[in-house]
Amino acid sequence: MATHGNASWTKIDDVSQEIREEPWSLYWREWKTGTEPFEELLHDPVGVLAEQIEEVGPDWTVTTTVANHHVGLKASPICIVATVVPNERRAYLWLYKHGPQDG
């Protein structure tokens, strides 16, 4: 598991044999929007992911999708799922913004 300060990514491959056999890895984490570490991810996703997830390199590309974005990115919880694809040197991020009533 990769860590950065208090934050950590859970490698879902470690709990699923089916995913472990795929040519990609799947990570999950919760983060608080509006914090400095989350802002770093928004402004330098490759740098942050390369620092936090061992499989990701500094020459990778990142594609990000934000779901439930109408809630906005004010300080509240957000769930991030990262699909890491080494043979493409790409990470696909899916961010799900929790609604105000969820956080």
C-alpha cells in the first residue's frame, strides 16, 4: 500500500484474485477536497501519483473523470478510484464527489 502523510491508497488487487490477474491494478481512497494534498493532485496528477503509487512513473499520462461534479469541489469527502495500466503508462482516475449530506 502506498502512503503520503496520513493519506493512503488501498490496492484492491490485494483482495481480489480476479483483478490481480488483469494487466492493470486498481486502487481506491477517500480524500477531502479543498485540502492542500488534494489540490496537489488536481494541479500535478502525474507527480502525485508517481510519488504515492509505486507502479506509476513520472512520464505517464492521466485521464480524470469527475462524477457528481454538480456538488462542487468544496471541502468535503471525495472517493477516488485509480486504474493503473503499466503497458499504456497511463492512470485513469474516477472521482466521485460525495454530496453535502454524505459528508
